[in-house]
Amino acid sequence: MAGRAADSTVLAGARVVLPTGTVENGRVTVESTRISGSAPEDARIVDLTGHWVVPGFVDMHNHGGGGASFTSGTVDEVLHGIRTHREHGTTTLVASTVTGEMDFLARRAGILSELVEQGDLAGIHFEGPFISPCRKGAHSEQLLRYPDPAEVRKLVDAGRGAARMVTLATELPGGLDSVRLLADLGVIAAIGHTDATYEQTVEAIDAGATVATHLFNAMPPLAHREPGPIGALLEDDRITVELINDGTHLHPAILELAYHHKGAGRVALITDAMDAAGFGDGQYQLGPLAVSVTDGVARLVEGGSIAGSTLTLDTAFRRAVTIDRIPVEDVVRSISANPARLLGVDDRVGSLEPGKDADLVVLDEDFVLAGVMRKGEWIIEPKTA
């Protein structure tokens, strides 16, 4: 049963992944809502022998879940989507929108910003409308527009300080100026849904872009005479690359290639989830576009393009360790510490350190989710002997 832990609880006996490495037979002490460096004698002991304890997951690119859309759902529906992802270990989440009319997106930003102020969300990510029609993916071409800095500023301002990231096709007119604007405002400029050349991508990075939106997807492929955006994004240490590890968006060899070239410190595992995540197959809407989900794969009804994912981060974690053979410590950096750093919330979340929020995930020996705690409260309480 979910509920608040005792005022002082010690999670004992597990393999605990800390910033310095994995501690066998480790201990994590929780006092109220935070991690503590020591435990009183009367602390409750929870024996997690045979389990892993890792930081709560941080998803910086997520469009919805549990049947709810962050782009169009009511406040209650958005909260339901947030809860769905929390039940899969995502204790910190950014709400991503999809392309829509500017006034509509501005209104949505106002609604979502209230949830940021309440602490339910960590920010807002605008994916579109400032993207390339050549690489639009599951975005309505009729609603796309050039990244005019004045319009980019309008969306950021509508978020009332909650905007954390804007995805841009930086090769479009106004793209570089918009990147500079976002950098000045302290908002992540992410290169994505782009048809840029290698040289144009280098220009955008020099202008202040720091993230690649779902690297490899919705951009020209890497070629030996035309390295394109992928070549530039992989080689530059200023860029953190998002990866969707659902087995559909990327072949395992490509995910391993990204880790090899970027290093674990410059990878962020994301879901790019849409409404069907944690909900099931069926018919959905992604913005104005109809989506059909079959066998867990979301595609546009018209055209068949992949339309986000149905991924949850517990599955992404398990795949990374068991299929892709990425070391557990590297996966933890990619799924917790790195996105927390990018979002500017690493003083509170992203690692298991005294003083930080008691956000953590318990995994069994097969890396299947067994428990989730957020701010000292069990969302899913692990079963113990």
C-alpha cells in the first residue's frame, strides 16, 4: 500500500547506486521528505536485500500517459498522466507540447505553468511549431512556422518562468537568433526535427544550443560524405543527446554508438511518451493528428510516421542494462543525473545524496520495478519478507 514512510526510515541491504559508484549492502536513510546522512536509533528498517536502489527517474521529454495528453488534457487529466509515469519511476517530469496554433500553445503554457508552480511538473518543453516540414514527424505541417525570436519569446513568456526547453530546426530563418535568445533567457535550445547540414548544426551549437532532441529521429541520417546534424551533435561535448530506448526508435547498436561517442555524461534517456504510455493499444490524438497504437507502437493514421512512444522509463532502464549492456551506473547518470542537471534541478533531485529529495526507485535483481518513493512517500511500496 502506498503512503508516507515513517519519519525516519532506513532502506538497507540493497545495491545502492551513488554518484561515486555502487555500494553493496548499502543504506539510504530517509527523514520526512529528504535523504539524511544519519539515522536515529528508532528508525524503521526496510530490508531490501536482493534489490537495487537508484535515484528517481527524470524525464525531460514527455507528452502524456495513462490516456492523458499534456498538450490538450484538462488539469485533472494531466495530473493523471503524471501519476501514471510516477508509478513507473519517473519522479520528476517535464510536460512536452506538440505543434499547435500559437495562441493555443500560449494558453496551454499558462495551464501547465500552474502545475510547475505547485511542484507537480518540473517545467514545460515546446516541441514545435518551429520545426522543419521536411522532418516534421507527427506534427501538423499546416501549423509549422519559422522560429521568429518574437514568437519564441511569446511562448517562453506564456510559461511564466516554467519554460525549460524549446526544440527548433535551427537552420530555418530566425533559428540562430532564437537559439541566442533562449540561451540568454536560460532556456534550453534543443536541435531537433531538423534538416540542417553539418555546418549549420555547428553554427547552432556555437550560438548556444545544448541538447539534441531524440537524436537520430526526425533528422537526416549520418552519411560518410554528409555527416549532417548527427555528426555534429555526436562530436561536440557541449551537446547532450536525448535517446528513446524503446526498441522501436533505435536499434541497440545505435544506442551503444551514441554512448560510445558521447560518454554517459552526455546522454539523457527520455520517453517521448504520448497518451498511450501505461494505458494500452487503441486510437488516440496527438495534437490535431490521429494516432493508432498497435502492439505498443504509436503511428499516425495518415502516413504511418512514428508518433512518439508508449515507453515508460522503468522499461528504458531495464532495456539499457539487460539488452544494450550499458553499465548500471551509466544508465543512472543518463536517466536521472544528466536530465536533472540540464533542467537546473540537480540541487534537489537526480542522485541519492543527503539533503536531496527522497526520490528513489527500487528494482529487483532482474531490474524490474519493485518500488517508487517520491519526497519520502511510497507511491509503490516494495514487498519485503
